[in-house]
Amino acid sequence: MLALIFFLLGCVSDHLLAYEIAKEEKEVVYAQDIYVTITYEVIEEVTIIEDTAFDGAPIWVDSFTQPQSVNGVDIIWVIDPSGSMNQHQQRVLDGIGAMMQALPPNGWRLVIIPADYRFSEQEQQFPLVPGDSATMAENMYQLAKKGSFEAGFDAVYGYIMNNTYSNTWMRQDAALLVVFVSDEKEQSNVYLNSTQNFISWYSSLRNNVYVASIVNQPTQQSECNAPSSLTGSEYIYAATHFGGQVVDICSEDWTAGVTDASNQIEPHEEWELSFEPADPSHIYIFYDGVPQPDTDGVDLFWHYESSSNKIIFDKIPQANVLVEIAYYYEDLDTGN
């Protein structure tokens, strides 16, 4: 199978378009008058695309897993209320604003709570909805800066399970997205004292649940070289488990990651490519590893729109399908 699976901030890599194909082989063995069937696999590497005109050219693959269609989305931003977060305040506000802009024009509700269950269980602010302004988001954030605990798992559990007000606006038939924001490690020890406990509980809430984490990355990946004691490993693990986005809290611009977190909850009808293809006639699309033609001769399945550098899906991919878009991105004539 194609090895690349892109998550977080759209990581990509060069590789050849080749598949490892497993073939079942059966051998019948005669032993003590009994026939025994043995099944085993033989792995072969088969090149799917051969094109001498582009021999040696690097190939780029953009990919995503198609989300399920949902009846709206409930969003909870769980923000560390400690004083060290003051330095990130503007990025928090910009990130929330970017998400509000990226979300569909209707069907979403967004609330901000502190990562301190003592206060999240008392939070009674009405959620932001389509049409609300950045000023309203800032007011909600300022009012939610309560407490000192840095325990996001406990806070979201307390808000959903113990805060009766949350039941007045949260919808069981909607998707649920939780965004954790903290410059400290996760420290829950009351309701959910491990990442696995959080994952098990959160998975049980709805059919479609998502997590994004804006935290300190490991030292070698962090833009501020935060010490390992402050790495948000638990939040990163939770986001990764649910196929969500992880953003470095020290990054100057959270827009890309926050936008990706918004996009993961709505089926994709189009996909902007990371680079401009060297030759648009040599774009290859796979659904779960199966090559997809652009047309069956009558109906158009997908096409490339050069003005926006996007693949337009005339026939929308089904939910949970891994979509891979491969193309040559270097023009061999110019070396660009």
C-alpha cells in the first residue's frame, strides 16, 4: 500500500508509487491420511505507474481520510487557565477566529472552558454560533479564564458529565470536537487519570468524535525549545489516536492546524494540492489503494481545477475512504 498517511499539519514526503501486493498461496499436505490446507502470503512489489516521460521525477502525494457526514458539530476549546498562558493569549484568540472562519456556514456550536474541572463544571456561557463575531469569542475567552489546574481531560469530563448546562446545547446526533490548549503537560487525576481512560470514555460519547491539541511539542520539534517536562505528550497522543491535528503552541501562526481541525469534520468535496503539478494530465487518485479514473466515459468522477490548484470531486468519496492524490511536482525540462 502507499505508505504516506498525512495528519497534523499536512506532513508530506517523496516516494515511488509502488504497492506491496499480498497473494495467498495454498499448499495441501498429506499427513497421517489427513489433508491439511496451509495458507500463507507472498509479498511482491509492483509499480503501479510507469511513465518514461517522467522517469526519475519526484512524486508528491497528498492524502486524507474522508469524514462522515454529520448533523452539525459541537466544539469545546479546553484552555489552560494558568498565568503562563498569558503569552499565548493573542494566538488563542486568532486560532479560535480562524476556526470560526473555516467552519461551515451553519450547524456548529463552540464553547470555551478552562482546563480546571472545578470551574468547567460551573461554566454556563451560551456557545458561539454561526454569525457571532471575534469580539464575542474574546469575551467568552476572558470569562472562561478561571482556575489554575492544567487538567484538560478532567475538565472536559466535568463539563460534559457534571455540568447540567452543557446538556441544554450539546447534541447527541452532532459530531464532537475537543481542542486542548496548554503549555503544560496533562495533569488530570480526578475523573480520568490516564490518556487511555480519556480515549475510552470519549470514544463512547458519540459516533463521530475528534480531538485537536495545541501544546508544547517535543524539544526537537518545538519552536520555543520547551523542556521535556512541559511537553503535552498526553494531549498529542489523544489527538493522534483520533486522527486529529497537533499544533506547536509556540508557532506564530496556528491557522493551518486549526483550519485542518475544522476540515476533518466535514466531507471533502475538493482538495487543494500542496504543489502545482508538473503535468495535470498525470495526476493519479487512489481510494483505499485502488486507482480511480477521472471518468467512466459518461460521468465525471473528479477533475483538476488549475485556477485554484484543486482536485474537485464530482462524485464525492465515501466516508472513511483513504484518498491519495499523487502527481509529479518537478518539471524535468526546467528543473523547477
